[in-house]
Amino acid sequence: MSPWTRHLMSLSLLLAVLAGPRTQWLDALTASWAALSEARQAFGREEQRGRRLAGQTEAAQERTALKEAVVRRLLAGELTLLEAAARFKYLNENAGTRRDYFRERYPALSAEEAACRQVITWVYVELNQTARDRAAATVARLEAELEGHLRSEGKVELPDL
């Protein structure tokens, strides 16, 4: 074998040895780049999801504050049970997501009667926290008012807002 052939074979062997790890290194770099790209996309999706959930949370907090205000007005005598229920029904129907959530609690009732029952539940919770001595009597009065409407009309009709 000539010296020139030996040098050429040695150089070929050296290039083959160097090419092996370099190919593995490039494969690893390509895989890492793909994983990084996938992670960035997942992060972007989670960021969007977080913004959407934050918006839903903010909207739910706003509806809760509005319902609490309705309950306070009802307890102050500024609203009737049916007027308060009409406001609750409006807020429930314009909730964006989970509009029917309150209906799951009262599935056999009309939407109007379910809204009345929801108001009564909120009144009970409010008074149980702030004026426990008034809770039972107030809830009984509201229940009687609702039953009176059901007896006289056969159903609950809420006023227009």
C-alpha cells in the first residue's frame, strides 16, 4: 500500500470518526430546537388560556357583586322578590359561560321560579352571615311570597327590566 493511499485511508477514517459524533450532535440540536419550539407553542396556548380564565373569573366576580347588590336592595325593601329574581335571571342568562349552571340546581322548575329560589338562597346565605336572627323569618316570608304567586298565578312571571 502506497503512503499516499495510507494517508487517504487515514483521512477517510478520521472524517468518518468525526462525522459520527457531529451527526449525533446535530440530531440532538435539532431535537432540542423542536422541543423548544413545541414548548413555546404550549406556553402560548397556556398564556391564552390563562387570559381567558382571568376574564371569566373577573366576569364571575362582577356578577357576584351585582347579585349581592340586588340582595341588599331586596333586604332594604327597594325591590320585591320578583324584581330581584328578574335581575338574577338576566345575570344568569348573560353569564357567557355556564349560563345554565343555576338551572342544574333547580332542574324541575321554570327559569323564573328557579331564579326566585336562587334569590332566596342568596338571601339566606347573606343573612346567615350578617344577621342570623333575621335569616329564618326573612326566608320564610320570601318563600310564602313565592308560594302566593304560584297559587294565584299557577306560575311565576317576572317583570321586565
